[in-house]
Amino acid sequence: MLASPTARPAPPAGIGSTLRRLWPLLRPHRRRLAAGGVCILVFVLCWPLLAWLAGRLIPAIGAGNVVVTLQTILAALAVFVVQKAAQFGQDTLLAAPALHVSQALRHELFARLQRLDFNALEKLSAGDLTYRLTEDADRVGEVIYKTIQDTTPSALQLLAVLGYMVWLDGTLALATLLLAPVVALLVSGFGARVMGAAERSQQQVSELASLLGEAIAGLPLVRAFAAEPWLQERFDREIALHRRARYRTLRLLALQHPVVGLLEAAGILAVLLIGAWRIQSGDLNSQGFSSYVAALLMLIDPIAHLTTNFNEFQQGQASLQRLRAIELEPVETPDRADAPPLGPVKGALVLEDVSFAYSPGQPVLHRVDLRVHPGEVVALVGPSGAGKSTLFSLLLRFNACQQGRVLLDGHDLADLRSRDLRRAVALVPQQSSIFSGSVAEAIAFGREASPEAIREAARIANADGFVQNLPQGYASRIEERGSNFSGGQLQRLAIARAVLGNPAVLLLDEATSALDAEAEEAVQSGLEAAMAGRTVLVIAHRLATVQNADRIVVLEAGRIVEEGSHNQLMAQAGRYRDLCERQFIHLES
Ligand SMILES: Nc1ncnc2c1ncn2[C@@H]1O[C@H](COP(=O)(O)OP(=O)(O)OP(=O)(O)O)[C@@H](O)[C@H]1O
């Protein structure tokens, strides 16, 4: 029952490919980015200026020179005001593009999800996908924001301050710089390990989300089977795995901060020693050295930011990779560029020598030939796994047959625009999944429809009566999974949704769930009205539909084994009669 597979992993992405992936999303915001860039520049250039002022200030304080001290403090204050204003500009100007990018990323991914190949989609877990589109997308957005608004200024600050230090005293700067590669190596080494650990921990959360998705949907069933301890144990196992994976990441991060911090402290102490030697040998004066130390202290902040951001960048890359994995899943075959629009449809369906397999070498439909005339009602019956739902999936072009052709009014379905096809062929699924929202929205389901058209569809489906009796009529809210409506009411809404666009063909997957006699009668009367004047293919479970159908087609192991009216097939004493006797014997008698 639980946890379907997660999307396959994408190959590892480097920083370059990450930026290449994100740049098209950033491009529309280049003006704001440029303005933000100017603010960053002002912000960054203020640092060497402040270091220079510190060089003047510290000796002036030491000499008790109040005038110079006051002048320098006022100048520093002015620089701080400019710098903080630039920082505000940079943060506000760059926040919008960063947020837009994460929104665009989510939009693209959701659009991709809507186009995914049905088989690929069915194999993916809803919980895992939800996690990717929420948490992973959020993390990527956060990294984009940080990279633009924090990492870039920090890196530039580092460069500007280092440049100033080299200008002050090359030898001292060289000694300082010798430490930098050691720090950089350690940081990047840690980064790679943090990324690996983060990926494992995110994968674990995904699996947790898959389990939760299934658990929440199946909670009534779990309770009915008293399987709570089993599910709890399974959940506990997942959260323990998650805790362990998360702990590994946190331990790495915990180790990284003191190691980098220690290196920095040792570096500063070494610089102080070398500074004393430079002053002694007369190569540097105390003002220059004060300035140098101030600049050195100004390096700590950007290094700390860069280290943290680098880790977050690595974690963000793990998330981006998980998002990219969705992009690698196959999508539905797009419509042919020259697909002609489908005019008015009569509803003639033809399956010509159709064979289909989900996996190579395991055919589910074998050389099926079927002709359904406009307005005809054909019931599909057959044992479980015979291929009835698969046949429906071909008629909606959720799947394409590997051999033969499926035609609607003489047009090969492969040549039609999927949107046209799905407007002409409407589905009433077995489980009437209705989206939350108002009743009118649930019937319209994204299509332009006047209130009258919606009401008319509901009237046909025998739903208008009960909807009118709701306190807010068609504006009444349907909760998630239709929990505030009865099974029969939801089925009638699903019928209304199907007939709204006046489709020529109706595919009915009759609900097998037991409705009470009254609800069943209400649904049945809705169905009969909906079927009038349309070609109907029905996966039949109700005896009434089977008996009233113009033709009954018996499918077995992917082949049509019998065809005819109820009476003809009963007279034949073949598979159909056998099925009837087994399934409906009490009704027959
Ligand atoms: N997405 C899929 N991937 C692989 N195999 C599938 C998939 N869907 C269905 N099958 C297989 O194809 C065969 C036909 O399944 P199908 O759902 O079409 O049968 P059915 O007649 O509708 O059964 P039921 O009455 O139980 O719904 C079964 O063996 C099933 O296991």
C-alpha cells in the first residue's frame, strides 16, 4: 500500500550549470538587478573608506586629539549613513527578482507536472512531489535571494577590503592571504560533504511526505483494520531515519564553524605579530597598522557570511537537483504542430486492430477491433484486469496504442489536439474526485461557462434539486475531497461536470461503491439523462446499465471475447452469461 517511488535523481549539478539554469528566469529583472548592483558597489566601497578612517581615528584617540577624533567620527558617521542607505536599496531592489525567480521556478515545475506522461505521473508519489514543489522550491528561492542579496556583496566586500590591505602593505597582506587558501579548501571540502548530507536528509523528508500523504488519505482504512500500531511503527522508522540524516548535516555544520573560526583567530594573531615586526623595521607606521587591523576585522563578517551561504548554496543545489529530476520525467506527447481543429463531433468511435502494453512484452490489449456508432450505448464488462480502464485511457489519449488506430469520427486520435479531444470525450470517473471550491466552480472545472449552462448541466445530472436546497446554492463550498457531500451527490456533480461542455462521447466508469437504493436511483436517473443523445462507453457494474445498453462487449485478458445484446449473450451461454450468473445471480432470480 504505502510509499510509491520517488522521482529518479538528476545528475549532479555544478555552480555553472545551476546559474545557467536560473539565468533565464533572472533575465527579465536585469534593470532592477543593475540598480541593486550599483547599491552593492556603494555599500562595498564604503568599507575601505571606513578602514582608512579607523586608521586615522585610533592614533588620534591614543594621542588625545579631540578635534581630529571628532572630525573623523563625523566623517565615519556620514559614510555609515550612505552605506546603510545603499544596503537598504540593495536589499529591497534585489528581493523582488529573487522572489520572482522562485515563483517562476514553481510555475514552470507545476506546468511540467501537468504535462507529465500519465504512466510517469502514476508512478510518482504525491507526497514526494508536494515536498519538492513546496520545501525544495522554497529552499532554492532562499538560496537565490541570499546569493543575490548577501553572497555577492560579501564577496565584493572581501575583494575591496583585501585590495585596500594590499595597497596598505603588500608583505603583510601576502602573509594574511597565505591563510586564505587553507580556509577556502576547508570550506569547500566541508561544503561538498554538507551537500551530500543535505541531499540525504531532504530525500528522507520526501519519503516522510510520501508516507504522510498516503497515511492521511488512508486513515479511515487504517482505523478500520486497527492498523494504527503498524502505521505508527512505520512512521517512527521514517522519522528516525530523518533525524539521523539531519543530525549528520548539523554535525558537519557544527564542526565547520569552530574550525573556520579557529583558523581566522590564528590568522589575526599571526598578523598582529607580523605587524609589530613591520613597525619595528620601519616599513609601516601605527596609523597604517591601525587601518590594516580595522580592515582585517572587516574581513571576518563577509567570510562568515560566505561560509554559511556556501553551505546553504550546497543544500540549495541538492534541492535544485531534486527539482530538476521532475524535469527529467517524460511528458505527454505534444500535439502535432499541424493538428487541425476538431469541428462538431458526431461521436463515432473506432478501434482498429489496437494493441497496447504498459511495459514491452506484456500486452494488456491484443488486437482489439471495436466500432461504436454515434448515439450508441456500449457496456464493457469483464473480469478485473481485463483492460477496460486501459481502453478508456486510449480513448482519452492518456496512453497511445503501439499498434493499430483509435478514431473519432474518422480522425486518428494521434492527429487531434488533446484539448479538442478531451472536450469531445468526457469522463465520469469511478471515484468522483471533485476539487474543493464552490459547487459552480466544481462543475465548470476551469471552463468558461455561464451560470445558466452550469445549472442546465446540473439539471441533466439530477443535481440541481439538491444544490438549490443548499444554503448558498451554487456558491456553496465543497470541502477538500468533497467531505461535506454524500457519495451520491458527488457522483451527480461529477456527471454534471462531464456534460457541461455537451460532449459527444461519454466515458462512464460506474462506481462500484454501494450507494443506498435512494441515492443510487438519483444517480441512475442523472446518468440516463446524461447519456441521452451521446455515444456512451460504460464500464458497467450495474445490471441496469448492462441490460439497457445497445451492445455489451466482453473483454477478457485484453481481448474481446463476446459481443451482443443482453438477450443474445444470455442465449449464447458463454462468458457473459457466466459472469452474470456469478455476479448478478441474485438479481437474475
Ligand atoms: N499504469 C499501469 N502500468 C502498468 N500496468 C498497468 C497499469 N495500469 C493497468 N495495468 C495493468 O493492465 C492490466 C489491465 O488493467 P485495467 O485497469 O485496464 O483493467 P480493468 O479491466 O479496468 O480492471 P478493473 O475492473 O479491476 O478496474 C492489468 O493487468 C493491470 O495490472
